Amino acid sequence: MKYLFGPVQSRRLGLSLGIDLVPYKTCTLDCVYCECGETTCLTSEVKEYVPTGEVIEELKSFLARSPALDVLTFSGSGEPTLHSGIGTVIDFLKDNYPDYRVAVLTNGTLFWDEEVRKKVLRADVIIPSLDAAVSETFNRIGRPVTPVTMEKTIDGLESLRREYSGLLVLEIFIIPEVNTSEEELLRLREAVQRIDPDVIQLNRLDRPGTEEWVNLADDSVMKMVADFLKPMRVQTVGKPVYRVRSTPDSEKLEESVRAVLSRRPSTMEDLSATLGIRRSQLSKILHLLREKGLVEEYKMERGWFYRLKQDENS
């Protein structure tokens, strides 16, 4: 599959089939914590980055088997709202597969554009991000392309809330000593109150980020931020709850592992549960990929993470 990946175990959404609409690391931001690595195509140009018809044909083929999924998720290794055909794909899914929830994971930076907002209004869940409401901090964390600003991002999210009737979940990524001061949190709370999401989800480092200086927020920091944002509904993103799937065709195991690792760093436990592969099989595949020089390893609090090297993702 060129444009679909998984299904993967999402910490927020459950068993999710990923839909990747843009080439590797095409984004409006170059976030310091991004698990996919440095943005190689920093842009705000909305266009058809991959053929919309081909994405729909892949979806038809995959969903013809009526797989057990929790959600179909526009995500991957870049910003999905950059694709001019995202609305066409969402309409196709809602018209032909209404039993599946459709989610859009987005950095939220393009919703100042009315046309972009219109394209996502039929999604069941939209999860945009807002990591800071102080301009200097917004720029330090997100490192946006020039047309993107904090003010336009907040205004766009506020407009989306007025027009969108589905579940709006605002994600805030917590970086200790960067966006956790009293001033930062006061400004952030004011912005969140303007946007009025259904839920706030606090996230923190789980996989290797782009910059090594990004630190993991411990439980006490997460609780402090959650308490500060109350009485708004606040959740802290937890570890994934795994659901074992059927084992894929043995000839496609390596391809399946590479497809997941090209978009999100994963532990052996993540891969085993996501792809339904026994750890003994998986260990052999990862050893082979290491020998070929295709994967790199990172030690994090949750264990060793594997990621396909960037030149393999292009």
C-alpha cells in the first residue's frame, strides 16, 4: 500500500487505519518534538500531493474485506490538510463506509482558510494541536513556515469550532520549562477558552523527537497543567491498549514493518501488537533491517524504539 498504513494501535483512537496524503515530512511546521523527524518540505501550499483517485482505490481494496477497525485516520508523516483532495476522500468514506469513524490528525495551522475548513467538516473527529499561545514559544516549538502565525492558527481553530459539529479534541504537547510557566499557561488557557474544544488532550514525549533537548514531562508536570486548565475537560494521553490482529502474509511481514516504521517510531511491543507478529518473528525482521542499515534505534522511557532511516522515507 502506498497511501495506507497499519492498522496501528493509536494511544488516542484505538485500532486505526492510517491514510497518508502527503509525501514524507511535507508540513507547515517543523516541530521540535515530531516523532517523524525534521521537516524536509516546509510549505503552506495546498495542492494534490498524491493522486486522490489512487488513494480512494486503495481504500476500496482494503475496506472491501470489512476489517475490524475503530477508526480511519488521516495522519502519517506530514500535514494532511495540505492535500487539496482531503475533502473528496472524506466524502467517499462517509458516503460508502458510514460504519467507520473518520478522524483527522492535524496541526491546525490552515483552518484560517475557509476552503480548508469546509473540506473536513464531515469528519467524525478532528484533533488539532495548539502548543503555545505566546508567539515566541509557538515559533520555538513549531518552527512554522513563514505564512503561519500563532494568531492565524488560533483564529482558524475558533472559526472551525463555530462551523464544526463533530468531536473537536485539542491536543497540547507539554515540554517542561518551555510551555509550562504561569504566563504560558495563562495565555494558553485564554486561547483554549476561545476555541472551546470538547476535550483537551495533554500529550508528552513518547517516541524520539526531532530535537534531543526536548524532555519528557513527568506525571507531576502533567497533573499541574491539567489542574490549571480545569474546569475544562482534560485528558492525559496514556499508553496504547493493544488488540491482537491476525498475522499478515509472511512474505509481506518485512514490508508491513517498514510501512509502519517509515511513519512512526515503534517499540517491538508496539509492532508485535499492531501487526499481529510474534516477537520471535519480529526480532528476525528487525535484525535483518539493522543488517541492511535501514533502521535506527533510540532508547526512551518506554523502551527501545525503531525508526526507518530518513533516506528510506523519501
